[in-house]
Amino acid sequence: MKLSDLTAYNPITIQCHDNPDADALASGYALYTYFKDAGKDVRFLYSGRNAVQKPNLLLMLRHLAIPVEYVDRAEDLLRDLSGYRLPGLLITVDCQYGAGNVTKIPAEHVAVIDHHRVEVQDMEMSEINPELGSCSTLVWDMLRKEQFEICDMKLGTALYYGLYSDTNQFSEVYNPLDNDMRD
């Protein structure tokens, strides 16, 4: 799957897993930036019991100006949209649609971008690479293949921090692509 294939959809909603970590926030932010740059009506959100509360993540969100929204209840989101399904495309990032760590939001079309082992079978649009240390690396590589330059220092910092935090301060970096992204 290529990111440019997904630009056929509008609007686009990017959802990271409930109780997001730095990698989920960074990879979702990168996708948000790409689709916003492509002129899409894009939204970045997460759901679950609680909004982000960890001090390091709050600092990340504030200092890097990551435009993620907390949606307390998926039903409220759909009611606000006057529908039963999210219109356009829903992309789950750093998680898989219907898996246990993400609130399932009914959507017209769904794509998955993740670096964990496959949990949900038969997703028509998916890019899953469990060989990577972070979803940030996967998204960085997808952006690179689209020749999307990461010129924004905040976006570069977010992706770097996503890899850093998901690989235990780089001590679990084994894949050459993770090394390339880090460097």
C-alpha cells in the first residue's frame, strides 16, 4: 500500500491506539502532516478511557504542536457527524482496526499502518511490518517512498522520539531501516 493511493479518499481520519505512546502520536502526526499537505480534510484522534496524562507525552504534544484530539466516546463522534459510520477513510496507526488496544469506530473505508504482528486478518488496505522497532520508522519509510521531505524540525523530532521510546532508547534497534531513520 502506498500513501498516495490513500489520497483518493476525503475526509481522512487518523486514529492511534487508546492511551497512545510517543510512537503512536509521532506516526499519526506524520500521516496528518502528509495528508494535510496533500490538501485533504484530515483529523487526528484517539479514544479510550483517559486523555493523555504522562508528563513526557504532554510535553511532546505541546512543544511539537501535535494536533491530536481526544474523543471520549466513539458514539459521540459519530453523533456529531450525524451518521453511523465515519465518512471517507479511517487509518489506524500503530494499531490494527478491531484489535483490543483501539476503540473500534465504524467507518466507510479502513486502512491499517502498524509495526506489530498481524492481529486482524483480511484488511484490504494495510501496511504492516513487525520487523521494525517502531511505527515511526514504517511511516518515515512510506513518506520517503512518496518523496515527501521532512523539512519540519517538529515532525523530524517527533519521529525520532517515537523510535527512541519504542526501542528502549535505541537499545532494541535491530532492523537496518530503524538505523537509517535514526541516523
